[in-house]
Amino acid sequence: MIFLAAGQLYAQPAAVYSNADREIFREYLTTIEPYRNAPGDTILEKSALFFLNKPYLAHTLEGGDREQLTVNLRAFDCTTFVETVIALTLTAISDAPSFETFMKELRSIRYRKGEIDGYASRLHYATDWLQENEQRGLLRNLSPSLGGVKEAKKLSFMSSHRDAYGRLKNDDLMLQLIAAREEMINQQGGFDYLPKEMINEVAHLIPHMSVILFTTSTEGLDVTHMGFAFRKGEKLLFLHASSAGERVMIDRQTLPEYTYKQPYCTGIIVAEIDPLSLRRPIIPLRCVQEY
């Protein structure tokens, strides 16, 4: 597929999606239309709730032997749910709310510099994903301002558990590329997060529909789960694609309660979606050729 953007022609691997995904997208645009001029957190909320009770599906990006943009609006894992909601919100407020614009936004969120260049170009580690999207101006880690601390652990989980990843299991070159990417991440000096014992104290400062990343004590790994902070009255809850609940859901537990009950969870990263990014002009993308 070749796209025209900002006057330049560039190629990306063909995207993977179904006719059902395009139909769901059209339904989404109809649903979100009354809210397109609402505050950013309202559009994010309505976008997320559009998928309430959609099924959970693990490993949604791991199919096939070639890295392509995978679009699935029918079922989600925790990461694809967050990415999809943000990409749809950016699409809804754009001047060109088309499926092609949505795919462009999703690719920009999911891949380094928005470019698909093999398996290693995907932002596999959540803190790397966060930093890349901070540099893009989309997200902002609020954890330091909330009293968070620095975690300097070294990331190596993918390279040291290659058998758990189909693309790494028998591909030594790809393993080397992933290990090199881990080393580059480790040179960035770690990440800021809120230890779980601090969350209740600052819960009232966590913005509605901010992205919540759950840090872990697992060796070589930074984050094991993500979703959205969700305010309902005075309660701070958690909206996510849940493997335990097997669907997209608003958890009944408060966010601090949920965190405390996760034995390997050390705390959370709170990342606000920058309000300015939700009102930026977007250059329409025009699909000029498909093959």
C-alpha cells in the first residue's frame, strides 16, 4: 500500500483487516459524531466505551511471518485496546476521519517513527512505547509530578525468553535486533513510576482517561498490563481489555484495589494524553494505490 502524506510518497507493507473492521469503523464514526467537538477526555471515554464488552483476544499482533499493520476492531488485548482508542480519537477530531487516517494514526502509535520495518520496529516494551509517543507529543508521563520514583532495571525479557515469541524462536538475526533494541532502551536510564503504596494517596490527581501502565517485579520486564483510568463519581476505576474478565470492561475494584491484588505489580505509570495533541490539525492521507 502506498500513501501520500505531506507531499511525499512512501511505501508501507499492506495492512491486515477485514470487511467487518471497516463496518465497525463506520459504526464508530456515527456514534462519535455528536462528540467530535467535546473535550478530549470525553471523546476518549466515548471511544473506549464504544467497545465495552468486546471480547479479549491474546496475541492479536503475533500472527503471520511478516510484520504488517494489524487492525482488529472485533477483539482486543490490553495494548491493542489502548492503541485503538487513542488512534480512533485522533481520527475522530481530524479533518479526514477516514479508515485510512485511522490506520495512519495507529501505525504512528505502534511503530518507531511510525514506520514498519520488520518485527523489531514495533514498540514491544511499554516504556519504550511511552517514550516514543512522548517524543511525538501525544503522551506525557505524569508519574514524576505525582511523586513517583525512578526504576533503572535492565530490560531483557524478550531476548532471554525467545521461545515465547514466534518471530524470535528460530530467527537468530531478529533476536539480535531485539537484543540491540533492548540495549538502546536500557541506555535511556529507566522509567518513572508510582509505587503501589503511593497510589491511593494521589488517586484524586490521576486524570480521567489517562493511560495506566502496570509495572512489574518480573526480571527483565517493565510493564505487564495497561488500560485507562476511569472516574465514576468519586471512585477511580480502571477500564481495560481484561484477560481475567475475557472482555473490555470497567473493573469493579478501584484502581488502587486492583493494583494491590496483583502480586507481581510494583506500581503504575500514569500517562496523560496531551490535550493539545487532541486538538492538532492532521494532514489528510489519500490512499493512491493498493495491491
